[in-house]
Amino acid sequence: MNFLLRPIFFVTSGITEFLVTAGAISNLLFDSARSARRSLFSKQGRRLGWANLWLQMVRVGVRSIPIVSLVLFCIGAILALQMSPVLASFGQQQLVPDIISIAIFRELGPLVSAIVLTGFAGASIAAEIGSMVVSEEIEALEAHAIEPVRFLVVPRVFATTVMMVCLAVVGSLAGVIGGLVVARFALGMGMRQYVVHTFDVLLARDFITGLIKAGVFGAIISALACHLGLRVTGGAQGVGVATTRTVVLTIVSLIAVDLLFTTVFYAIGW
Amino acid sequence: MTTTPAIQVLDVTKRFGERTVLDAVRLDVHEGETLVILGGSGSGKSTMLRLMIGNIKPSSGDILVWGKSLNKMTEDELNTYRKSIGVLFQSGALFNSMTVFDNVALPMREHTRSDEETIRIQVLMKLEMVGLLDAARRMPSELSGGMKKRAGLARALAMDPKILFYDEPSAGLDPVTSHEIDLLMMKLNKLLGVTSVVVTHEMDSAFRIADRMVLLDRGKFVASGTVDEMKHSTDPLVHQFINGEAEGPLTERRREGHYVDELLGDI
């Protein structure tokens, strides 16, 4: 009987955990939005609020630019190399830039940037906040009447959301350049032809859907990392567990949310 | 000492799940005194401290600070209360990403509208008080255990608190440094006239700093009195704890504990 119940228990506990985490994340994002005004615009909070926000933007965003650009440059190049023989067999090799630009701007740019950022910033946010829990720093903040959500979560969520949108743009451009380099030097396509094709095929909505996704991805990465970091128990081991869980849960959530968004955009004809 | 207590703990019970950590405890902390809460590991003394600073809520009972109920305070009122207290955590709990100077400046930058120059002067004054002026620009990772405690104390003093809470101020320090921290606490208490609540199990330190002591055992206060009263207590439990004896009711109880039950579990 036990072996029959075990899978059911596994599935129901998984669903429960998912719902609890999703609820906690929504709550944290709501709290962050509510605290944002106080953190960034009230006379007392803004002195530290803006300084913290700026610091996190540099840490999360600016430092990720090289790695995100490199990864997406490679992905653009790989796409060009993979698609060119298939398209060539139909005599449609000139469509390489069209496919790359749509795939990168709508889908791969935001998603791959978000996955890279999960490893780069999500894990580090979870580890940092988890260590602060272990070393009583969060309790010290509360004892000094400084709300941890306002002081720690708000700057991280805002910085990650804003910088994720910027990274998606930079990453997508790097991807298109990756495709361009391959198209020019390996496939013998003209540079001008590639650029013209790219701009001809791209519509504003391709760009906008990518940016909307990127913003949501940024909020998910930071909220999950902060949530799991703040709930660390059990010392150094707990920090390790939180970091791993952050990376795994975030990547799964990103792909699930991506599917949801793509379905919605498809349904409304975007 | 005035007759109105600064803090009144009224029949506070705190449970974590099934486990009762504090069981209907009552305690008064008088204005200007240094009260030491003694107790072994797991006796509930740190929980008592966290309840008094408003970081956790009691399962039942209430805590009045200057006559105001912590239970009934809104989050804003609780934050106003927290601005009037200082807490020295066991590890110092310094923010590791900031210098000692920024650690002490943080509450001032957050809660006051003073300009940076005023804050700089105030921070340096606090650091001078704890003898840490030279380490202002150092990171917490570059400090020794005693220096971390001093820096934590300077940060606790940042908002000129009326009540200071100390969680195991001597923990992890060598005897000389521990003595230094005790003297510093006594100096500050005298200089600033603050009310102090100290949680510790270090008897040497407790005897030096206390005006009054209470002993917490298994979630209940089992004894209270001045240093002399406690030293001369005939209660075997108090006697054993104060003298750190290996034989006595505390250890007997542990030995008698439900060893067989624990060993055999649910069999």
C-alpha cells in the first residue's frame, strides 16, 4: 500500500510546496512594491535606498554584461551554423538572419540572459542574504528598526528587474552579432544584407514581448533568491541548500513562465 | 531606582511548535539598573531577549515597555520603540559588507536627517567611547572577536538608546578581553544612565556587571536577587549553577531524564 501512496504523496507535496513558494514570492513582491515608495522617495529612506539600488544595479547588471554577451554571441553563432545547411537544402539560406533575430529577440535573448543571471546574481543574492541570516545580521537590522524587505529586498528586486531588461537588449544584440559573424565569414553572406534582413523582419512587438518577459524574469530571479535566502536555517549547510534550490527553482520557474507568456502572446496574436 | 519598571514581562509563554521555551514568566526591569538573566544552554534566555526587543511575539502574556504593550504596538510603533533601544548580539552581528564606520553610521543614516558631517562626528564619538577609533575604516572580517563586540556596541549606541540589551557579551572571548568588555559596559551604563538587560551564563562577568540577577531554568525563573543574595543562596540549583559544579540538581535531572524512553523510542 505504501508504494502506491508514495507517488501520490510525492506529487501532492510537490504541488503544495509550489503553491506555498508561489504565494510567498507574490507576497514578497507585493511587500517590495509597497515598501518601494518609502525606500526610494521618503526623506529618510532615500539616502540609503538609492545608494543600495545603484550598488545592486552595478553588481547584478553591469558585471553580468560580458558573460551574458559572450553566451548569447555564441548562441547566435551556433544557430547560424545549425540552420544554414537545413535552409540551404531548401535554397533559403538568406532567411538565416530573419530566424536568428526573431528567435533571439523574442525568446533566447531574454531566457538565456535570465538563466545566466540566475547563476550569476540569483545564487549570489541567496547566499549573501542566507549568510546574513546565519550571522544574525537580519535580526540586527530589525533591532535597528530597519525592515529587511525595504533595506535588502527592494533594491535587489528593482535592480534585477531593471538590469534584466537592459541585459536582454544587450544580450539579444550580441546574439544577432554572433549570427552576423558566422553568416559573414562562414556562410559568405553580405554584412549589409544580414543587417537589412534583421531590421526588415523585426517588429516592435517582437522587441516588446522580449522586454516584458525579461522584466518578469528579473523579478522572479530576485524574489526567489531573496525569499529562499531569508528562510535559511541551519548555518553554512542551510546557505548551500538555499543557493542550490534558488538556481534549480528559478530555472524551472523561468522556463514555465516563459511557456505561459509565449502561449498568451500566441493566443492574442503577438 | 524608580518604582515604575522600564520593562514588565507579564506571564509570558513562548512555544515553538510543541516545545514550550518560556512558561508564564514574570519579570520587572527597573529604570537605570543592570539586570542579568542567567541560564544554561536552552533555558530560554535568548528567547526572552528576542521577545523583549520585539523580534518575536509571545504565544501568550504581554511585555510592557514604559507601560506600553509590545503586543498591541503597530509595526510603526514597534519601530519607534526599537529606535530607543540598542542590542549587542552574541556575534556582534556587524554587517559584513560595510566598514565599522558605516556599520555605526547605518542607523543614523536611516533614521535621522543629519548631514554626513554631523553623522561622521557622531560615529567617531561612539567609536571613541568603545575605544575603536583606529578601526573605523576596517571591515568586520579584519577585526578580532573583542573588537567585533566593541563595534557592535558602538552600533547599538548609535541612536542614544534608553535601554541596552546584551546577548552573551562575553561569549567566545578570552578572560582578559571579556573583563575589558564588562568594564566597558559598566562605564557606558554609568556614563549614559541606560537600563541594561544582559543575557549570559558567564558567572564572573555576571557578578561584575549585575545590579540584580534572575536565573532561568527550563523556561521558568527559579531565583532572583542581588549579587550577594544569589552568591549566598541556599537553593541547591542556584548554588550549583553559580559555582559551576558538576554535581547537583541540574546534572542529576539530566541523568535521570527519560533515557530509557529516548533510547527505546516508540518500541
